[in-house]
Amino acid sequence: MQALTNRAKPVDRSPLSFTDKLYVPAIAKGMWITLKHLFKRKATVAFPEQRRQFSPVFRGLHVLNRDEEGRERCTACGLCAVACPAEAITMEAAERKPGEEHLYREEKYAARYEINMLRCIFCGFCEEACPKDAIYMSETFAPSNYQRKGFIYGKPDLLIPDPKQQSK
Amino acid sequence: MTLLSIDWFFILEKILLISAVLVLSLVVAMYSTWGERKVAAWIQDRLGPNRAGPMGLLQPLADGGKLFFKEEIIPTNSNRFLFILGPSIAMLVACMTSAVIPWGDTLTIAGRTVSLQVADVNIGILFIFGVLSVGVYGIMIGGWASNNKYSLLASVRAASQIISYELPMGLALIALLMLTGTLSLKEIVEQQRHDLWNVVYQPLGFFIFLVTAFAETNRAPFDLPEAENELNGGYHLEYSSMKLGFYLFAEYINMFVSSALMATMYFGGYAFPGMDSLGVSPNLLTMLGFLALFVKILVFIFFFMWVRWTIPRFRYDQLMRLGWRVMIPLALANMLITGAIVLARQH
């Protein structure tokens, strides 16, 4: 049979020599290895106090974006929900009434926008599908809750704070 | 009337000493559990317990509290009396051995000379062997009373393992006794104080003693009585709450006591090099000696843990072959060579 890689090593099946049978040299070797590990840098991160560095393309929990005037960018086109392979996104569209121009950017907006974080696989397809730059994935992660319904994030959980209100 | 005169100070002194030794071994055993988890973690590149208190130092208290508050279950088909007797014997025997270990030289308090040894019996080593052999009854009785096949198998394993390894241990000690000519641990230490440590004269004997000590305390790589993957936890399978805690605790006390024994018999006990040329007051010297012994014990305890997290468990037939076909012949050869040399030097 042809070898798949050149890394295969033949197994040494020669009988144990006298030093092998003594076990003590092998044990000493093993003890030396564990002793070295005693002083190595630890792989553990003490989580709530320390956090790991994320890569720039990390995909965490979603946020719904606003434009520079603080209006919701989402127009409830439903492309994110269509793109979602896990079918985690539900939305209901509504028409913008006169006098709501400072709230919503387009004539149509999402009255209800829900992401089930237990279904979400954090693939980022929604982010790619969005034509209005309305949905982004943040660097926040590890949502926790005592109940399943707590993992269905609605608009209040997803919308980023209004930049105009924050600056005041 | 003279027959009834009781030296009350002597009794008080001994009671205080016994309490101190007991508290010491319990605290060391308690913190051995913490140390074990820390050493295991460090060897595996982890951090170990660090949530309860600074560096996780309150972890043993949390573990102990948890064990006390756990529900206590005594199986219906178990023998109730023996079921409770098992962990009691294990704990009692583990605490008893520390009585003959000299924890230090003498202290002079208000004109009284107080020996830091609970009982300087002239058969110290024999006493330890006697008590150690009773230790297996704790495991045997517990495993038998549980009325569970896994527990029974584990206790059968424990019994045959301890009997098999007691022989080479005894033979290794006989060589030491030929050398020192005494069974009293105090005298063995005093001889090492003015001479080289016994490990120099008895390297092979020490090695055999070390390996058999691992087997006697049921520590890895000889922890077959509690082989989880084969026996579901071993002889303490049916135990819960503090009775389980006693079994686990007894193991750590045993580890402490056998470390103390090795330090005493082969590594000079409370004696340390340059002890008599230090020129400090005898009381201070005794305390320093105790510290030296304590450091030696901690090094041995660390060694026990280090080995546990390095070497995989033996198979049962390998264990028996090692005991009977390697350890006993080696110990016999060591005994013969020592005997020949001792005889040659006398002439």
C-alpha cells in the first residue's frame, strides 16, 4: 500500500533490552518531562478576569446598526433571514408613519426582529447578506441565561445605543 | 502511696504533643489535597483551583464542608456495623503511626526536658509494621461490608497488593537494621546526626522502600484498589459523605506518615548537615530540626504527587510480577550484601 504522507514511522517491535526492562530510565525520562511542564506557561485563561485576544474577523453576538443620525438602518428586507442557514432570524416589517423619519432611515422598517441565539451558528452570512449595513457581528460572546426564552434576542437587545443620545 | 503518684505534667505534656501531632497530620493531609490538585494542574499546564480564597487556599475547607453536608447513604444489603467500622479503622490506623516518629530533639521548658516524640518505643519500626498491616483491614472490611462486587474485588486486590509489598519493604528495612543495630527511630536519627545519612549506605534499600511505600499507600502507579476504569471507584464505591472523606483522607495521612518515615530512616530525620556546629541554643536547634524534617516531608509528598501525575497505572499481573519477581529478590540481595559487609567490618 502506498503511504499517504511521508510522516509515517515504522513501529519498533524489537524485544525490550535490559535497560528497557529496568523501567527506571524510562520513568526518569517521563518525570523529567512532567517536571519541565511544571514551569511552563499555563494554557488556561482565568476567564472573567482575563480574556483571550480575538482575531479581527471574530464573529460574536449580533448588533443592529444605526446611521450617523441615530436612525435604524434595517429595512426589513428579510435577506438575512433567507441567508441564515440555521433559520435563527425572524422579522416582521412595518411601514414608517409620517413623523417617524428620525427613527427609521427607510420607509419600511422591522417592527419585530428576533435572533434565537441557541439556533444561531455564528456563520456571519446575515452580515454578508445585508444590503443596508444594518446587521453586524460584535466581539461579545457567551450569552448566558436561565431559560431558553432568554436566548431569543429582540430589538432592545440587539440595537446599538443611539449615537446622538449618547453624545448628549 | 508512691505507687499511685502520677506525674501529671508528663500526662499533660503527652496529651499536648499527641494533639499537636494529630492536628499537624490532619492539616498536612488537608493541604495535600490542595497540593495534589495544584501539582496535577501545573504538570498538565493548567492553573488548578484558584477561586476559593487566595490561590485557592480555602479549597480544602470547601471540599471538607461539602463532604460533611452530603447525604449519607448506607446500602440496604450492607453490613451496617462493618460499613461504619471500615473507614474508622482506615482513619485510626493512619493517625496511629505518627506516634513513634521523632518530630524533633528535646525541648527544655521550665526545667523539664520534653521529647518531641510521643513514644520512643524500642521497637518503633516493628510497631509501624504492625499498624500498617492493620491498615489493610479498613479497606478489606469496607469493601466486604459494601456488598458490591466491585468493592469486594478492589479490597481483594488491596489485600494481596499490600501483603505482597510488605515483604520487600520488610526485607529492605532488615538491611537498614543490620546497619544501625536498633529498632528505635530516635536512635536511628541520632546515628545519622553524627554520621552520613543512611541513604548513602543503603541506596538500593531506600529505592525498594520508596517503591513499596507507593504500593502500601495505594498511590499511583499502584492504585489498583481504586482503579476507576475497571472498578468504578474501587473499595469506596458505595461510600458517600464523610465516610468517603475518611477513606480519601486516610490515604493522604498515610502519604504524610510514609514521607515522614522515609525522611526519618533514610534522610536523617530532624538532623541536618552542620547542625551541631551552628552554635544556637538547644531549643532553637530543636525547632530548626523540626523545620528540616518538615521540609524533607514536603519534598517527599511532592515526589508522591509528581509520580502520580507521570506514570500510568500498572496492570494487576505486572504489579504482582514486579512485587514477587523483582522487588523481593532485589531486597534479598540487598540484605545479603549488607550483611556480608557488616560482618566483614566487624572482623
